[in-house]
Amino acid sequence: MARLSEYTWGVIKADFEVKSISNRALAEQYGITETAIRKRASRDGWIRGGSSRLIEKKINVINEVYEISSQSSRLSSQHIAAIDEEVLFRLQNDKDLQFIQDKINVLAKQIDNPSHALALMTATVKHREARLGKSPDTAIQINNSMPVQSGPTATLEEIKEVLANNAKV
């Protein structure tokens, strides 16, 4: 019996998890023992039919894309271009916000000065609210029906300084 490559084991795993092919059938197809398959499946945590949720999600996404495509066919090219531009903007903004959040989570553990932590939090809040298309003052007034009270804010230079100082750490 020949030793199988990692690629072939990947194919066997896919047949096991996606197609739920039996160990006996896999053993016959690939010229190995059922025991070898059981050991590999146990060692690597294979789950028979384990990809079914992923398959269902993918089918649903493809169906949604088809529906969107059908709806878009009735729009002008300018309208579609505007939608595409907005979608790209939002995706990039979400990606940027996630990057900032990840960086803040790392930096927050290293910050000794509470005012620097406050500057980072303030910057995050402002970025998030700008992404939502509202200013913090408006949100406070609407939510609390109280006059706006100004608190500590961070300038771009202060944020850069905090990031630069913590990058050295």
C-alpha cells in the first residue's frame, strides 16, 4: 500500500465530510484500509456531513445573488454604478473599522495613561458614528433629550502620537 499525499488525504476528507461516502467505499476507491481512514478522521477531527451547513449557506447566498441580479436588471447603468460604488465604500469602511478595532484592542492592553485610552475610544466612537452618517452630538440629543455636554476629544495628531508611542512599546 502506497503512502498517500496530503492532497489525496484532502480529497478523501472532502468526500468524507461533503459527500458522506462510507469508510469502506473510500478505502476501496483510494486503495487504503478502513482503519487508516478512521485513524486519520479521528486524528484530524473529520465530521461526516460536517460541511452541510456551509453548503446550505452557499446555496442561499447564490440564490440571493441571483435575486439581486434579477432586480438589478431593471435599473439603469448609472443606478447600478451608484449602488456598486456605495457597496464598495461600505465594505472598505467596515474593513477599516475592523482594522482600527483590532489595533485598539492590542493597544488598550499597553496604554498606561488613561487620557490616551480615552483618546482612542473617542476616535473609535467618532469613526463609527461618521460611518453611520451622524454626528455624536446629534445622537446624544436624540437619545437623551438633554443638552449636549462637551467632553474630552482627541485630535488626529493626538491619536497619531498615541499610536506612534504604543508602536514603539
